Amino acid sequence: GVEGQTSESLENNGGHYRFANMHWKHLGNNVVEFTVTSAWRRDFSSAYWKGSGADGLAVVGDIISLNGREWPIFSYGDDSMTAGEFLKLHVQAYSITENWIFGESKVTHSYSTPNKGGQRWVAAFTGCCKLSEINNPQQKDAPWSVEAHIDLSRDTASPRLAASPVISLPSPPLLNTPHPDDIFIPTFPVSFMVPGYHPIVGLSATVALASPLTALSGTQTEIVTSVDEATGQVTLVLHGISSEEAAREGKFYFLKLNCTSGSGGAMVQADFLIRILLPGDSMPNMAFAHSSLSNLPFATNASGTDPARDGVDLASAVPRFYPEGSYVAYVGFEVNYTLSAQDPTPTDAVGFSVQGLPEYARMTTVRGKNPVQMTTYWVPCSVQDGRHIICYEAADDKGNASTPECVDISVLPDPAPQFAPPIDDGRVANMSVDVIVTMGATKVYTVSAYDVNCLDSLTLSLSPLTPLPAGAALSPQVSAASTVACERRSPDQTVSATLSWEAPHTFGGSVHQLCFRASDSCGECNCAGGADTTEVCVTFRVAKCRYSIGQEHELAEVARLYNTDWLQMWKMNVDIKHPDYILFSGQSVDIGRMLTVGPNDSLYNLARRYGTTVDALFDLNMDLGRDPSLPVGYEVCVLPNSCVGQAQSALPAGSEYRAYQCAGRLNTNGALFSTLEDCRAQCGESGLCSSISAVQ
């Protein structure tokens, strides 16, 4: 024990409990970690309560053992508990003038089963005693109890209540001395937020009263209390007070709320103080200090709508506290926003307090005296994805505080880059559709990538496994217009690069797959966001038998490219009225005819039949890859030379005859018919037949 500590001294010391809030998470194997935040009267005269402050009491960084008239106990609901010197408070904040300390306690427990025979385990933080300065008499110096319900078969974490230790409310109106016959007492409704939420984004939670608020002291009227289960908005219907009541030092009441997960597998409680100010006391007002949060895009708000899709101008939208506004941040990337506050009394100095500030977050020192500003900076680390609600109060140097205002931020894993629809020769295209390239024409294909995370930076490149074809070039990336509604974004949040390629005249039929890569940065906090790469491959096909004319070319110039003469080329393009006409730039001309390979065709007999060479056929059909074999049905480009082509088929004399077979998809096992009429009769409804040369 601690020397000098007696039960009598504790008994005469009065209550010192002010606030408790609890949540839990599943660590695996039925192990649960409980976190209890609590606030206490700082000058409680216990040897366990001493700290490193100049006055001998606890300050930030101290670790003290929780104790009181009755030792605080954390019971787990399975006949085991943690108590006495083992229940530690890590002090996180304190106030000498307002006489309180605030801190956090963590305990871990292993359950034998996920639940208690199908029912929830009920853990409880209990002890004695509550503050003596309480206006609801049945809670003055009374024991406290805050519960958590656990069913690990339905939940991996509990919901949470973003409750402040003390919530300040304005005073009800002051009543005149009532006439004995008066039975009506005016009411004064006032509301404040205690958000209930689930830390896992997308899961729901509801808020409810744990017990009704008891009557105002000095009156016989109950404080009517209601809670909006979806938002946690608490409404109290206060009654006017007499001048005698107003002379007292304000009013304090305990209020306890429940927060239950949507699955019903978890419930937690928060027990906190409500302080009703005296008539004439001023309360600071709090707001965002700039037109919009500097880097947080709007998330879906409480009404379930997306402001960006509803036509909200995000660049000029005023940021909003919970529940009107909610925002999205990403692991590894900084969140920052600035709050301002002002007290109606110009001579009062104003400061801020905060609840629910995440680990690694920091706040700047308060700038100014009245009004004041303060900025919160936070880089969420890898274990901090989820929903966070951070609540702030502004307080003046008389101890009067504003009603809390909360900022709702959902931290998501850093998303991978995405590709926007490409621009193919000035038209919006689709990267899953093959790109058709015409020889001689410059193909201009612009690829764009973006990141939903406004602060991420992208690098756009080509996979080294799919090099550019001959003559192609990919421009350096440039910043592009963003498809994401960002108030502020990285210069490389959306980038584009342009592929330019004039396919050589011998590339007809070639197929090229190019894989584009968009890579993002990994963020801060030891690369917490992770570096992601998205790769999309695009197929480029060079059309056969088509060539695009350059600046002021004639057919003769195209003919020379393909080792033929203007007459042969003119015969390929009967729509050109005169062979000596100057062709306009970009005009496409035919440089051959497309033929479908038959059963007995080969490169050799095709070359002989059409007065050309096997090498020339290879030049016109790059997809052959110098392979002389020709599968039946293959499409081949041929540039005939009628001057040297065979008058008859290349097949031996007397062995060739004309036959017919079904065209299209109908399968007749290659059956040949001697007459067109027989073929049509056998080819089904389509009646489509093709003529071929066959050998006897």
C-alpha cells in the first residue's frame, strides 16, 4: 500500500469522478483490448494521486493508480476483474484552474468463448464516488458504472461515443417572482451533439439514453431529454430558473448514453457532465477559419448524398461540423484544418480543448487572444484507417466553454491510381478496344491517369516489357485537368502522356501491345500509404492494304514506296479521278486487295498468280512474321501486277475447276459444290456461297 493512505481520509475526501467513456477491439483468439478514457478531480487527496507537477499533483505524462472511496474495478463479465494498483491512468491533459485531470487506461482480457452462451459478455468500469457538486441529488457522491457489451461472433470492434467530459450549455431564462396562481413555467430547449459512430467505415451505430436526466434542484420539474439515435443529437428541455437558483455557481448534471453497433453485437456507454452556465455568462463561438478544409474532399453526408454529384461547388463550399459535413482522408497523407473561436467579451482570453485527437496528430499553439485560431495537423499511419470523430471546445479564461463541435473524418487506405478514358485522334475512346493505325498517318493517342487521393502524386510510364514500336514516341507526362473534385491537389494528381506514331509503310497487319503504368507515391509515416501501380495494356493494330497520304503527295510517290507503278496503284483506287491529282494530306488510299486464303493457297502460288513476289507479300503482311504457311481463312493483302500475273491459275493445266462452298459461319466440313445453285441449297437460310479454285 501507500504510506499515509487510510480509508477514513478517503471517506472524508468527497467524490472525485467526473467522466468515463469506454470502447474495445478484438485482438484475435477471443482476446479483447478495452480502452477507458476518464476525468477526475485533480486535487483528490490520495497518496496514489500524486504526480510530478510543481504542486505535487499529476500532470501530462504521469501514470497514476486509480483509487477512491471504493477502489475502481474493471470487471470483464466472466468472474474476473482488474482493480487496485493495476488499473492505471496515463494522464493526457489537466487544468489547475478548473481542477481536473484527464487520461486513458488500457486493459486486455482473454475470454474463453466469443460470447456468453449466445448472450453478450458485459464488462463494467465501476467505483465510487461521483463529484459532490452535482445538482441531481441521487447522483451526488454516488457510485458510477460504465458498461461495454461484447459478442466477438458479431463484431470485431465496438462503436464509440465522441463525448466530452463536460458539455457547457447556456443558462435558461431568469424567471420573475411567480404569482402563487401561476402553474406554467417557461421552457428553454437546447441541443448538443454526442456523435455515436463505428470506427470501421461503412458500419453503423445508434445512440440512446442510458437513464433519464433527473430533476433540476430547487424545482420539481424533470428535464425532458431526447436523443436522435442516428446523429447523437441530445435535446434538453430546460425550465426557467429563479433568481435564487441563479445565484448559485451554475448547475452540473450527469448524463449517460448508450451506443450500439448496427449488428447488435456490441454496446458501450459514456457518462459525462452537463454544465448549465449562469445567466449573463458568455460562451465562445467556434467556426472553421477558412472557406473549406484544405485537403479533405466531401464524403457522403448525413443525408446520404454526395455534394459533388449534387452540384455543390467544392472550391467555395463552407466546411461544416458533424453531422452536416463529413470528409475523407487517406493513410499516409496529411490532414490539416484550422479552427477559429471568439468570445463575446473582448477582454476574455480564449483557448481550445480537444477530445478524440488521434495518435500522431498535433495542434499548433493558439494564435491570438480573442479571436483565436488553431490548426490541427495529422498524417494517419498504417493502423489508423477507419472513422474518426474529433471534437473541440473553445473556453475563455473564466472557465466558460462553447458547446462542442466535431470534425468527422473517414481515413481510407490510399487508393491505387486509375486510368481515365483515353483520347484517340481527338475522340474519347476506351482502353479495352483495339486501336486501329493507318500506315503513313500519325496516330495521336493520349493516356491520362488520376488518383482519388487529391494529395497523391503519379508517375506515368510504359512497361519495359512492351517497348514502343519503331517510329513511336511517348511524350513526358504533364499535369492534366482533374476528374476528382479537389479543393487543393498535388500538381501530379492527374497526369497525361501522348503517344505519337507514324507506322512505317511495311507495318501492315502488325499487332503491338503497349502496357501503360500509373504509379503513385507511398505517403508519409514510413510510407504508410504504400506505393501502388496500375497497369492497363492497349492493343494497336496496323490496318492492311491502306496507306495515308502525306503533304501534297501523288499516287506515283505511293507507288514507289511499294515497288510498283502509278498505273497499278491507280487501278487500286478507282475513286481517284486522275492519277496526277495532288492528294490531300491524310487521305487514305488502297495499296492492294484483301484476299481470304483458300484450302490450296500458299504464298508461292499467290505470288505467281498475282504477279508479285513472296518478299512483297511479307512486306504487305507483317503479321506473317516471315512464316510461309498460310492457314485457311487468313486475310492477306496482295498488290497485283496485271502485266506479269498469270493469265490462268497457278495450278497445273487441266487440274483446276471452279467450285463453290458455304461462306460465313455455317460449318459444312468444307464440302464443295459444282454449281452455285447446289451450294445455295445446302447453305441454309443465309444462302451465302463463295467461289474457289479446286483441284481434281
